[in-house]
Amino acid sequence: MNNYELTLILRIGDTLESLKTTTKDLLKKHGIEIQSEEEWGAKKLAYEIDREREGFYFFFNVQAPPESIQETINDFRLNNDILRYLFVKRKKEKAPQN
């Protein structure tokens, strides 16, 4: 299992709460464990994405097997309410040397 940071930009609308739940369920379906999550809230986008000027930002620290990342990305691509996503592999922290 590797550690990743996941940033999501979701479409703002009436279904935002159900979209949050659906996204978390999708991560669990692929064996991804959510270590922590932060809601960064609605923010204005630097440029339009699918005619949207604002998006709701989510940030997750997760643990996942490497093969599940691509499967999750494939499912993200099928959901039109997920405007953008980014998985970043976190480096392992080294113990301080004395």
C-alpha cells in the first residue's frame, strides 16, 4: 500500500452532498482507505471547466494499492460531476538521523 494525496474538484449543484458520498464509496470500492479528508469549499476556478466557473474542492490523504489508482481514475472519468482529480504519491518520510 502506498500513501497518496487526492485532490478533487466537484461540480456545485443540488446533488453535491450525494456526490460527496458517491465519491467516498467509489474510493472504498477500489480498496482505498481514507486516512483524512478536508473540505476546502467552493472556490472560483482559474478557467472554465465544462462551462463551470466554480467548483467544490476536496482533499484526501489515502492509502491504496498502486493498481487501484488507475481503476479509480477510470471511474472518475465516467462521472461528469467530477470536474478534475489529481493523485500524488507521497514520499515516505525518513527518520531523523542523530
